[in-house]
Amino acid sequence: MFTLKATLCGRVDLKTAAYDTAIFGKGPTWEFKNCLDFGDPLYPRVISSGRYNVPLLDILQEVHWEAVLWGAGTALGELPPYFVSRAARLSGDSLRKVEDLGTQDDPEIPRGTISGLVNKLKLWTLLHFRQFNFWTILIFASVPNPLFDLAGMMCGQLNVKFWKFFVPTLIGKAIIKTHIQTLFVIALCNNQLIEQLELILSELFKNIPFISRLLNGVLLHLQNAKQNYDSGPSTKEAATWKFSPALIWNLFVWIMLLCFICSIINATAQRYLLEIQTKKLERLRKKE
């Protein structure tokens, strides 16, 4: 939204405070102001689009702190899966159950099922966390990745120390991932940058038929996304679900996460039942 306003008014000094953004349902002070209220434009006008060519880094400098705080908030949101899994681990769930993943397959779980795929994913994550530790967590946190909740659970299950988990998570989410996504959104909302990107990609791949056709589809999606940003949210509600690879992938990830949570709850319940049965046996022995 700030990028659209900056390219419309030709200025980036729109905010009245360092953190002038939407909060608690209240919009920023600059949202509904007229461009004339800010003064004359400071950047050159692009005749084809009617907007102004505002450098990407100038916009990034203005929205930097909002983006970092947003990233820090997402890092805090990764803590519940970590603490839930760690609590189950500390409550008595032995690490032997996790280590069994790396030594043998469960004969009761058919190969190719969802449970089998979840176990393979657990094994892969387990081995990589043992080998790389800090850097693996940093990579998981830095790349937009729906599997990071599973990584947080594995860190808790392996009893990784809090700071060893949270520091790379915070760096990846609040610094690396935040700036990647912020730069992408700024570029998406900046007409001049989009046009330059289209020209560069078209020149690079115009002689390669397959990539050229694929690139046309990508650029079309990019233009549609930009138009959605320009027009704002639609007031019409979708009547039907639109299935897409992203939706199927998200459903698959959620199923894996739910399976892992169920396994943690099941292991904790078994441990609790074992403790109750052990106490009953001790009482019977004392009576005898």
C-alpha cells in the first residue's frame, strides 16, 4: 500500500512518524491524504503508467522497520509448535522413539501411506538437524516454507536448546525472509520495475521456445497480481473453491503436522498411563 501511494505521489516522505502503519484497525495517517498535501513530486514521472519512478531502495528504507517487526512476529508464532513438542519430550517421552526412526522402519506402517511419508520426513529432518543444527534452522526459517512448523516440532522433540532454535529462527524470519518478501512486494507494486523486469526476461529467453512460453505465463500471472493490488480486495465472495497446486500442498502439509501432533499426544498419554499403572503395581506390592 505504501509503494502504491509513493509511486502515485512521487514521494516517500509520507509518514508522520517512524512507525506510521495500520494498527488495531486504525489506518496510517497518509492513507487518505491527497498527494498535493505532501508537496511536489521528487521523482520522474512515467508517461506510460501515469505514476512516478520511485527507486526500490528508497521505498524499502521507509517500510524497513514495519517489515522487520512483522518478521519478528512470525518468528514468535513459530514458538508454540516448539514448546508443545518440547513439553512432550520433557514429560517423559524418551528420545529412543525418535532415534528408532533412523534405525529401522515400523513394520506396522505400510510403505507409501501418509504415515510412512511422515516418518520419512521426520527421519530426513532429524538427520539434517543433527548434522547442521544452526544453519539448517536458519535455512528453514529464511525461505518461505510451510514445513517450518515441522522443523520447530523436531527441535522440541530433540530437546534443542531454546536459544539455539530461536536465534536462527529470528534471524531468518525477521531479517532474511522479511527482506526477500518486502522487495518482491515493492517490485510487484512498482510499474517501472515490472516493465523493466519484463523487458529483461523477454530479451534473455526470447530465443528459447519452451522457456519463452513459460515466461509469458509467469508475466501474465505477475500482471494479474499487480492488478489485484491496484484494484484492492474484491467485494464479491467466491462461490466455489478453486483447487490449485498450492492448495493441495498446504493441505498435505497440514495433514503431516496433524499426524505429528497426534503422535506427540499419543506418546504423552501412553507415558501417563504407564506411570499410573506403575504406581498401582507399587501399591499392590506394598499390600502383599
